Amino acid sequence: MFVASYLRWRDVVEGEPYRLLFPFGAALGMAGVMLWPALVYGWIEVYPGILHARIMVQGFVFSFMAGFLLSALPHMLEVRGVSLGGTMLMMAFIAAIAGLHLYGNMVWADGLFAVAVAVLAVLGLRRWPERRDLPPPGFALAALGLASGFTGAAVLSVSAVGDIPPWWVVFAKLLLYHGMILFPVLGVGAYLLPRMVGISNRHLIAPKSSRPSRAWLARAGFMLMCGVVLIGSFALEASGQIRWAYGLRTVTVMACLLHEVPLFRSPGLRGSIPWALALSIISIFCGLAVIAIWPGRMMTYAHLLFISGYGLLILNIAARVMLGHSGYTDLIYARSRAANWITGLVLLAMATRVSADLIPSMMWSHYAYAALTWGVVTLIWLAVYGPLVAIKPKPEEGA
């Protein structure tokens, strides 16, 4: 029975790492937020601010990023996908990183994370010479995101044992916490979002070729130029120019995304998941702009960016992938009570967390309530979309 179960799982997961990494990432995200109720209700005594941030970025976000890229890249390159062994290796890395953070060994955890990013790149591109096509040009920005995560984690790991100038430490944190997330959001979003909102996709470059065309290079060059400007905004923020940094970041993100995905040309959104994605994009814009206006409240309004921006977007992009690859593409554009509940609760979690800093008398209770609300979101998401990981992959137009 064990052998039969293993063979069945290998058949389902082979070439589709997201089927394990997405639920695993959701569980890690739940563990990362539950540190706050644990503190508020006296189950732990250590303030979990840095630990929470690391687990959310290096556990929750990275699991979804790895699951998506390791599933999508082989399809796009038209090469053999990642094996079950490769998927398990990536899960082992992420579990070890989270375990080291929980044990309090952040130096080793950051160093291991840098290694995990490198392993992800190797697994995703190991069959590059066999390619028959190229990924969308926006994925050049996703590569820059991985480079940011690697660099940020490596510098932070070294800074704990070596003499690194303070500016570089702050810059490394920005690369890890912002660059590693924002770059793939823009790069992958430029490819996926047009399909969701019913507009032409500028990142579907024809004809198919293993060599970049002028059109591919021009589009990738524009995306990378936006990435370079955003790295400049990180340098400004590391220098203490927070308002200017976020002002530049807001303008660049809006210009990049609206140039590649002109949402104002959409004939209209159809379905709960596309609406949730639109709300997440609005939250990203608003989060960046509000911090530019009130930089003194950066940590408060960052949760508008991270919870209802990146968090909501990640969960719905993952839901889109899971539905599409399980043969339920029609449900992506349908009204869904569960998806609406997920969106509403994410917005509630964001509002509760933001209000915690604005109402000091309720701060600690709101920390706990926001985290518990995200926990409910995770349970609903896993209950609705989790069973899809066991359904044998069906032909679908890419990840």
C-alpha cells in the first residue's frame, strides 16, 4: 500500500512542484503569524518581530515563489519538469530554514536561504540548453528578484559575524523583504494578469524560439530598467530618504505595471479571483503611496502592502494555478463564496493590523486578532483549494 501510494503521488507531483509547495507555504505562513497570539497570550516571551518577518518572507513567500517557478519554467521552456526528489529537496531546505529561525539561529538560516535560492535557480534552469522556447520577458525581473533574495540573505548572514557597514545591512534587508517579492510580482504579473482581466498580453512573444527576438529583448529590457530604478529606491531608503524612496517606488511600480498591463482597457472583471487580484494591485499602489506621504508610519502601512497587497495576490495567483492545472479553468472566472470570504477576511486582517498601531490602547489585542484572522484565511484556502493538489494534472495553457 505504501509503495502504491508513493507511486501515485510521484505520478501526480512529478513536474508540478506547486502541488506540495503551495500548501506547505500556506502552513508556514500560518505558523509565522501565530507568533503574535503566542506573545499576546503569554505562550512565548520573546518579541517575534524579526522572526515573523523572516518566516513570512523565507517561508511563506518563498514556498509559493519556488512552487510557481519550478512548475512554470519547464512548461515554458518545453523541457522535462522537476522530479519529486527535486521538490522534496526544496521543501527540506525551506523547512530547515524555518526551523533554524524558530531555534534562534538567524545567521545559519539566512545563509541556508541564500543556498536555497541558488538551488531553486539550478533546478529551474538545469535543462536550459534543451529549451525549445523562452519564458515571457517579464521573467527577467523575476530572476532579478531571486538575485535580490540571494544577495540580501547572504549579506545579512555575513553581517552577523563580520564588519559590514550599516548602510549595506539596511540595503540587504530591503533587497530581501521588498526586492525579492516586488520584482517577481511585476515580472510574473505582467504575464498572468492580462489573461485574468481580458486584455491583450504583451508578454506572449511570437513566434516561438529558443533565441530572444528583438521584441523579447525590448520588453525584457524595459522590465529590467524598472528593476534598476527600484533598486535605486532601495539605496535611497537605506540612506534615510524614505519619502523620496517610496515616492520613486510608487511611480515606478505604477508606470511599469500599467504600461505592461493597462487595466484601464479591461472590458470588465469577471469572477471572484480576478476581482481579488485587482484589489491586491490597488493595495500595493496604496501601500507604497501612503508610506511616501506618511513615512513616519512606514511599519504601520507596510501591512497594507504586505497583507492585502502581496498576501492576497499570492493566494489568488496560487488558486488560479491550482484550478487551471486540475481541469477547473472555468471556476477561475466564476463567482465563488469561498474566494469572496478569503478576500474579505484578508482585508479585515489588514485593517485590524493597521489599526493596531493607530489605536495604542488596542494594539496588542489587534495584533492577535489580525493574526488569528489570517489563520482563518489559511484554513479556508487550504480547505477549498488544498484537495486540488491530489487531482492528476490535465492539459492547460501554462502555469
